[in-house]
Amino acid sequence: MITRILLTRPEGLNETLATALQQRQIPFQIIPLIEIAPLELKEGHRLQIENLDRNDIVIFVSRHAVRFGLPMLERYWPQWPELKWFSVGSATAGELNQYGVASMFADPPGSEGLLTLPELQRPEGKQVLIVRGNGGRELLSDTLSGRGAAVRYLEVYERGKVKKTGLWQRIDEAGIDTMVVSSVEILDSLSRVCPQRLRSGYQLIASSSRIGEAAIGQGYSKVCIAKDASTPRLLEAIETLMAQD
């Protein structure tokens, strides 16, 4: 039986799912398990921004890539150049729309879905700029490079660990028994504070099979895999678990 759900995304990214849970009177707690902070603009990044119009394709891999990246781009580009803009999903596309940028996006969201779009199937000779945080998956870059594109990164934010002191006590005291995990970084952060002996006692809802497999490898035995990281799909997974109680 689900007692209380833990929402773990960085600050500012849990509200849509939280509202949906509140409307359904499903108890939840928000405790972000990673922190996001902007990266200082370095000389190499400044040159990439100044040369934005030399790209054919620009891809934003997250909402934070837009939130931190677009203000940087706006300083140099009061009018956007003619490019093809892509988003990893509809939520990221919505962030871009607020800046007057229309983008093509994956449905379902994710790098795998993005790579199935016709415009990215044959990018031979194209210049591609990926706006992202520091580190992360190389699937987009590796695949597009393998398809003949020249790929560069513009890294505009970094992921940081939340303070460990007292974190597990907060989770325990909140009466959590189900946790929603939408990235491997969040899973790793959870595992840093969740004792190994307790992991099999919690229900995890993973937003992809890749995250679910990583969770099983870290000792979580009760793992439900949502179809993707969107609010409707996560809510669907939550309601499926509740119906099984």
C-alpha cells in the first residue's frame, strides 16, 4: 500500500506532478535529491554562443538547459538566427516557447525518442550544438556523430549533491514508502543516504528501464518502470501501484 510518495527532482521541477497528486489526494513529500546551479560562462562557451548562427541544429536536453542557456544566448542574440531547434520533450519545448522559440521535440521524451525524429536520422555534414549540464549521457553526441554530424556541447549548469546530513532522517520521518526517480544522478544521490539493508523495503518508480536496471543493481528490488518521465506517465505508474494494493 502506498503511504506517501517522495518526489526527488531538483527544486522547481516537482510542481506539476505534485499538483496532480494533490488533486487526487495522494500524500507526497518533496525532497530534491540533487541541486542544479548555473556554470560560469567561459571563453570557449562565449565563442560558441557568438557563433550560434554557424550551427544547423541546436538541441536542449532539459528544462534547466533552457533556463540557464537561453538567457546566455539572449545576451548575444536579440533576434534568433535561422536554425532548427530541438527539445528532449514537451516540457523542455514549453520552456523554449517562453523565449519565442518553437522547437521539435520527442514523444515520448528522452534522447532515444529524439534520435528517431526524421530530421535527426540523416544529419550528415550538419553542425549540431547540444545545450546541457556538465557531464551526463553521451548517447545523443555519439549517435549523431556516427550519423555524420559535427557535434559540440554548450554546458550551462552543473548538478550537485544535496547535503547528506539529516537527509535520510527527513525521508524516514516523512513516512515515505514510494520514491519517484527520474535520473541515474538522483538514484545515486538516494543510494548515498539510503542504507543498503533498507533498499529492498522501498518501492521505486523509475522513469525509464535504464534507471530501473540501475536501481535493481543498487539493491532496490521493488521497481516499477514508468513509460517515460512525463507527469501523465509517472501518474499512471503511481495509480497502477495503488490499484494493486
